Amino acid sequence: MAAIITDDFRKQLAASIVTENASALDTVPDYYIGIGKSDPWTDLLTSESVAGFAPSVPDGSIREREEVKENLLALVKVPVDKAVRVIPRITYAGGNIYKVYNPEDPTCFIPTTINGVTYQPCYVVDQEKIWVCLNNKATVASPLGQAAGSSDVPADDGNNNYGIKSLNSGNYTWAYIQSVAEASTGFNTNQFVKVSDTDLPAGTDKTNADAATGGLLYGIKIINKGVGYDAAPTVTVVGRKRDSGGVISAATLTLSATQGNGDQVTFIDFTGNGGGTDWTDASVVITGGGDDVTTKAEAVPIFAPIDGFGVNPAKDLPSYYVGFEAELVGNLGGDAPIIAYRQLSLLRGLQTDVRTDDADDDAGGADLLSLDALQFLQCATSVDLSSVNVTPGDYLVGNNGAMAFVDYIDTTTANQHKVFFHQNNNDIINRKSFDSNGTFQLKNRTDGNDIGVSTSYTSIGNGEYTRKQGEVVFYENRTAIVRSAQQTEEIKLVIQL
């Protein structure tokens, strides 16, 4: 049986993720952003430097998701206030045609092209404020509506917060939703902006929103233009309204209709200044139009949320995106090697798998802010690798035939040199386990020649992240991202639900 995931359900999923990340309970999973894959995407190392090179698009397979975990170099915890609801940034541009906000139209939040004409989403960001379009002065009614390009900038004049920017001399009407600045701690980029997901508190703003657009009847959408009209029909909206005391009462509103080419109803508009506020539900009744009507026209009313636009922006807008943000500062206290990485990921549910092997942990236990993820071979005390250089893609071979990519060699502590490594699905290496102690030989990836001499190791060490644990929520492949010990990287990921 056919089914569909509704936008409301997607919004609920987004809300649950944000709530989950903000929880301080030990039983609630944490979210970590991971960096990984030091080895190049291609066997021919120079191929990555060719203009236009792009890594493969993730296929979402179980095998690939598991490999993401194998590639991990380090993970950084998403702070409790850094998983937020976001929407795509649609920047206002004069001349564009913007759709009318219609909660019954699943396409009103996405661009649509019909007969070469592009209809932009029904909301815009202008001067760092979010607005929705309530009227685009359609001249010919159709299932989507044909409208004029906007010449009316929805810019705030300082007095329109939680109200309507009604431009009687223009062709567009805009309703204010929120200031981008009000989203605070903002996940605000040239692609996405944060939206508030909580109700406005009682006060002036909430009162103004209710007074301006609470239950506002602002449009009539024709869904069937009918056949056989030789005169304009009588159109009436019938329904229920909320009076000032909150009581629901019956209400009617008369509209005007235009009978156009083809004996169809082509346009319905309000006879006065609009349909008024406080509508809770309504329907459109179309009667008359002549004796030759064979198919009656049909239309539906479009009205605002009963509390008004902007009371809870996440409910008004397509907030089924979640933005995650974390800072990768230097080497994260030793947890993140200063080497290039090629994969970004989001993992969930690691809090019960954290190990505290290292003395430089941020806090220890389940509240670790960062995790090192690589395994390493602990070299014998007599080994000195300070003059050995490896490059991405070089590998090592154990005396038992185990093979792995070398991530880096740590020579900071005398007589305690470590060779960090990972194994993945690349056929240059294998997934055989190394013996608990033995010898290994470093190899050059380009020609397979030895790097240095055979080296003894006494044990295998593990990172704080327990390999293969957690759920991979998201990952993307990138060209090499070069790191510096002095830089702070703001990593931002957006997932669409």
C-alpha cells in the first residue's frame, strides 16, 4: 500500500534530535562529528590534484557506513546548544516570482519550474529577517497560480515585527516570521539559517503576532476552474471564527470572482481589504454562473495559524533540517592528528563505548569533548623513527601478513614512538589483525619499496573510541582538507529528514 512521510513527522524527527542532543542524561545518546580517511581516494596519488577531481558520492550501503568508522581519526562532541533547527536560506531578489504560503501545498517551500517559468519558495530572508509571502497578485488562477515578479522588498521599517508588510501600491504582501539574529548562537551561513523552535512568551510580540495574522484569511486557491460559466459566480466563504473571548462562532464572507476565457472561473479575490482574522476553519461555496455550467468550479481558503505567523517559526517553516556544529581546535589536546582528512561524519550513541586510556582526556568518562580514534603499534624502546617520513597512502606490513594504512608516526616521547594506522576496504591493504607484538615494515604506496628497516613493536594500543561502535547518521566524502595546529575549524553539517 502506498504511503508518504508527512512534513510534520519530519519536523518531529528534527525536534527529537535537537532535544536528544541537548539532554544531560547519561541514558540519552550523544552526537559526535567525526573526521577521517587520511589515505587518498585514488591509487594514483597525483589524481587528487587534477582540476575537477571529486570523490565518489556515498552510496549509503552497510559496508560503506562501517568503513566510515574504520576511517575515523578523531571525533568531537556536538555541544548541547549546537544541534539546531535550520532552513535553507532563500535570499530575496526583486523580479523573482514567489509562491504564496499555503500549508496545504507540499511544494510551497521548494522551487518549481513550469513552462520555463521558475516559482521560488514562499519565504525569503531580507536584511536578516524571515518573511512569508501571503499575496503575489495572481492575474490568472490555476492549480499553482501565475503571478507577477516581486517589486516589493519585504524590508522591515522598524515597526512591522510580528505583523504584515502590506503594500497596497505594490503586488506582494509579506508577513514577518522572525529575525535571524533572534535565532542566536546562530547556525547562520549563506546556505542555511537557524529558526526558533519554541513559542513566543506571553507579551507584546505574541500579542502583536496574534492581532496581525492570527487566523488571517489571506487567499483563495482555485483547484478546479470548472466548465460552462457565462457569468461570474457568487463566491462565499463559510466557516467558524474565534471571537475575542475565544469562543468559536459561525462566519461568512463574500468574495468576487472573474469568469474568463474558456468559460472558466479564473480568479477569486476579496471584495474589501481582505478576509479578516480569527478564522479557525472554513470552506469556499461557489454558486451561480449561468445555466450552462457543466462542471462546478472548486476553491479552498488559505489562512494563517490561529495564533499568527512567527509565534513558533519552526512550525511555520520547512524546519525538517538539523544543523550540527562543533569546533576542531588545533589537535584537540592530542586527540586529532594534524594531517589532512577526506571524510566528515556524524555519529550517535558513543557515550557507553568511551574509553579513557589517555591522561589528556578532557573530563574523563561519558562527558569527553573529543575522542581519538586510531589504533597504534607501540614500538620497542630501542626504536627511533624520528627520521622516518611517511605520506598519505603509505602502508605497513606486519610479520604475520597484516596490512594497514599509516596515518602518522608520533615521535614526541623518546623511547615511546607510536605508529598510528587504520584498515578499510581498499584492496591495497587487508583487514587481518596484527599480532599482539612482533615486527612491521613501512612501505611506500607508489612503488611498494621499503621505508626504513623492519621495526619491532611490543603492543597494540587503541583510541578512546571503541572501533565499530555507534550509529553513522550522516557522512560525506571530500577532497583532502589540510589542517594546521594553529587553526580552529568550525565544522557545520546539515541533515535533511
